[in-house]
Amino acid sequence: MDEQAVKAVEERAVEAVDNEADVMNVYPAVARRLQVSRGHAYQLAREGVFPTIRLGRRVVVPRAAFDRWLDSAGTSWRTP
């Protein structure tokens, strides 16, 4: 695939993701759910702490995968 074709596929994928209710933009939605700053949410995404999908330069979070991760996070914490 040449560069133009790859770019066209990425643009269509971004449009499809924009139309889906099952993904979240990392910055505002995840930050609100985790009650952290947008910068911290982006840092966590870069570190791979929760599931993300990279579409070109854009990072989105699958809502169902994030919810599963969030639900399982409560079981992985140790209590003193």
C-alpha cells in the first residue's frame, strides 16, 4: 500500500471511530472516569496502563475494554 492509500484508510477509520459510541477520546472522557488530569490520563495511556487503539496520531480507548479494565482493577489491589 502506498502512503496515500494508508492515509485514506486511517482517515476512514477515524471517521468510523468518531461515529461509534463505544470509544472514548483519551483526554477528557478517561480523565473524568479516573478523576485525574488530562495530562495524567495521556501518560497512563502511553504507559499502556489501560487498553488503547492508535489511529495514526490519534489515540482512542475502547469503552468496553476500558470498563473491563476498570472493573478488574478493583480486584488487583491489595488491602493492608
